Amino acid sequence: MLSRRSFLLSSGAAALSGCQIAPAPQATAPQQGGPFRLGIDVLASRNFDLLRGRRVGLITNHTSMTGRGEMTRVAMKRALGSGLTALYAPEHGIDGTIGAGIHVSTRRDSFTGLTVYSLYGPTRKPTPQMLAPIDVLVFDLQDIGCRSYTYISTMAVAMEAAAECGKDFIVLDRPNPMGGLRVEGPPLDPQWKSFVGQLPVPYVHGMTTGELAMMTAAHRWIAASPRLNVVRMQGWNRAMVWQDTGLRWYRTSPNIPHATSPFYYVATGILGGASSVDIGIGTENPFGYAGASGVNPQAMLAACREFPAPGVGFSPYTKGSFGGVRLSIHPRAQADLTALDVRLLAALQRLSGSRVLARVSGDKLSLFNKVYGSERLFRELRAGGSVERLISGWSSSVNGFRSARQRHLLYA
């Protein structure tokens, strides 16, 4: 992890990578009062003042919508004309239809006619050639609030690339669908930094993309200092979950179809890296199941009823040779959902006779550890130990993160 020194630079400091010195990151505040507005809507209400007269690149996909349901790239193209010069797409592509982990190709966008450069192919960081047509790079993607979801990794490496090439970086802020209060889970060990764990934050960080960008710049989590501006939302507060915004949910990827899906992703996403398990991919509620081959569903239900999981319901299910539980998670559940994920995995490991981790090795094991953030969970479960010590050990890093993030929070 890079040092956590202040981002504020003296005017006489040396430039990084041959680029200009970056001023302190700014958050552009909307006027107080009025209806809820996304960052894109606030910028549009100001006639895109930050972008006028500049060549603009936009990191975007199907979730990049205005509050009225218009594509951000279409709204920008209408307002800026030839000033919008390039588009960039993250994992799942600009239409959000490409499966997890599958490379995205550079293509032409049918709505704007612009080139859509892939940020999930041969490179995940924009190259100088990709950034040559632009002066400013704008980020407008809907994140889900979990460290292992790759949209924030795309943001971090794109910020770094923009800084190295002397381009400004603007984040159009969007809500964290799980709200701004839920912070939980293991820290990221530096040796396990990857594209499913790019930023050293807890598994669930409780921040918006704009806040994360501010913290990333300030704590030097990237190798160059960006000229960063965040366009804040209007009317959002930390107690709000997605349902409180009144916005339509656009599936952020094929297996995140509902506004509640991020909660389920946290509750079973780590478990999903094991073998012979079922987390409901392909069902009406992906990540909403916790089962394994050869497991008795009633035994799994009994184990789940012992968990401290207020706001989470369990019901038994059987699917062929698989048995386990369906989850029902209230958006305001007080349960530590990352701890629930680990407890579900431990229960399935025990009830399956240790089979769910028996064949996890090689690349699959590496990905499992990258998602969790260290080797500790796999090592503990393979040794037959209790995960409760691991879970209780998260509290120090979570509390430290809560304190460190405080000055980067843009919303009360």
C-alpha cells in the first residue's frame, strides 16, 4: 500500500511522470434544496460548464443514465457535439451484457458513433494512445459498494492514467446502493492487490465513487496525482439505500439485476469462489442462495439459525444433488453481511465433509484469496478452525478506515 500522506502538494514539488502538478481535489457542490439529483444531472443543470471548450472522454456503460432515464453519453453528445470525442467501457462492456471475466472488445457506439475503447481487454488502464484524443476524462458508472466489484478498480487505474498523461479527471457522483453507513469486512493485504481488490478499503466501504476518488487521490493509492474534480449529487445522505432515491435500477452487470442485488453479492460473493457450491447464478435472484453438493438443507438451515444475522431470513431448498438455503435480505438489515458470507462458507465446508474447498487450487485459489483480500480465510477453513476469530479481527481495520475516510465524505 502506498503511504497515506496528505494529497495537498506544495507548488514547488516535482511533477510525477513528467505531468503537471495536480491541485488539491475538488468537490463541486450543488445548490442546497430541490429534488434528488445525480452528479450528471447537476452538471447538466450548469450547462456542462466543466466540459465546455474541451475534448471530453467518458468512461460509461448502460448504467450511465440521467435521472430522467437518458444515456449520459447521448445527453453529453447533444450538449457538447464534437466536444465529446471518445468513450471507454469497463468490464461487461458498454451495454452490460458481457459475462464476468470475459474480455471486452473496442468497438463503435451505435448511439453516438464514437469509438468505445475497452478497459477490460488487453489493458485495463487507458493507454496514452487511448487518451490522446481528449483533454478531460469523465467517470460516470454505477458502482455497488463492494471492493471486489471492478468498476472502482477501473476508476482508480483511469485516474492514474489521466494524471500520467496530464488529463483532468472528473467523477459524476452516484449513490452507493447499500447506503453510506455499512462498513464491514476484511482489509486488503498489499500482496493480494488485484483488479478485484485494487483499493485498500474494507470489503464493504460505504462510500460513493466520488468519495472513493477523493480518498484515493489524498492517500496516494495510485502512482500519480490527478487533477480531480467530483460533481456531487444533490439530496443524497448516508442513511439512504437505493430505494430511497426514487431512481430506476439498471442492472449493473448480468448477475446484479435488482437494486437489492448488491446486498446478496456481499452475502455470498466470497462463498461463490469455492467448489461444488450454488449461489443462485442463473436464477431469479443471483447470489441469493447458499448451497453445496451433498449438503442436507435442513442441517444448513439449522446452522444458519445460529448466526447473528438480524434482517436476514433463511429457507431450505434442494436443487438436484445440491442442498442449502435461500436468503432473504432486507435493505436495512443490521447483519454484517460479509461476516454472514464467511459463516455460510464455513457451514457448507463442515456439512459437505470439507469438499467445498478440497478442489480449490491454482488460479481458482488465487482468485478466491484476491476477492477475500488475503490467504487467511482459506488457511483457517482448510485447517478446520473457527472463522469467528477472523471476523472479530476485522474490527480494528474497519474502525481505522472509518476514521481515515471521515475527511473525504461529501455527504452527511
